[in-house]
Amino acid sequence: MFEIRWHGRGGQGCFTVARLLGMAASVHEGKYSLAFPSFGPERRGAPVLGFTRISVTPITDRSMVDQCDYVVILDETLVGPSSLAGIRDGGVLVINTKVPESYVPMTNRLIVGIDATSIAMDVLGRPITNTAMLGALVAVSGVVSLSSVQKALRQSMDPSMAEKNCTLVAKAYELKKEDRFHGKTTGS
């Protein structure tokens, strides 16, 4: 089973992206998935968590994801002890950042950095990074295919937004696909 924890702020689409990944896995790849949020105060800008579990067998554990294979951080101001906790041996930290090397002293896990904000601004004209981070995660993890993610986007969004987000996911995926399983700190 793959377990992914998403860290973001209210309004950044943290739960939306957790759900999109789950949809790509279950609807378009025939796997089992579970996606759910964890909110504190429900207001824009407050820290939020999203979780995705993906398995080839039915998922019976409905608890929060404490130990995970991947941690995806949509807003680098959230990098800290709580966001870095619980990453399994061999786990990967995917951060929206221009300077992934600055986080190396904080963890002994593989760090994959991507400047998702700049990519989102180029494609969407807005700093909404959730689908760019999804593309980066899919590239480094292989948990689902890019095609399945794009199908989930087209199924979930208005057609004009879906196509922009499909482009965004693909750009992030292409930037990070060479980073899969290399065991190094990377940036873009």
C-alpha cells in the first residue's frame, strides 16, 4: 500500500489533490484508494492535511496517515518537524521550493524540489500549485500513470480548467520524471 500525506494551506487545494490522486488510482487504474482531509480551523490560509492511500487490495484502515511513503508540501512555509515526521525509510519528501538543498539538514529522506508556483503562474496565471505537485509526485513515485491523472482531471473539472491543469501536471511530471528513485536531492 502507498500512503501519501499532503500538507498545504486552506484554499490551496490540498484535499482536492488527494482526492484526484485517489480517483486516478481507483477509477482509472482499478486499484483501491481512500482520500480524506484533516482540518483544524476551517479558514483560508490555515494549515490543512490531506491523505491518500492506494492499494491493490481493499483498504480497511481509515485512520490518519502517520507513517507514509510520500509527503507532499504545497507551501514550503509548512516545512518543519510535524511535516517531516513519519516518513518511512525509503520515503520521499516532495516540496514546492526553489531551494530543496536548504532542507537537507532537516531530514535524511530523499528530497525532491520543484518550483510549482512558477510553473502554475506560467500555465494558470495563478499560484495554485496542487496539480503541479501532483505531477511531481506521480513522476517520482510511479504510484499511478500520468494518463490516469489527466483522465481524473478531465472527469472532475470544467473542460477549460481541466485542460490547463492537464498541461500543468504534464509540465511538472516532465521536469521530475528523471528523479524517480535516484536517491538524491533534486531541484528545478
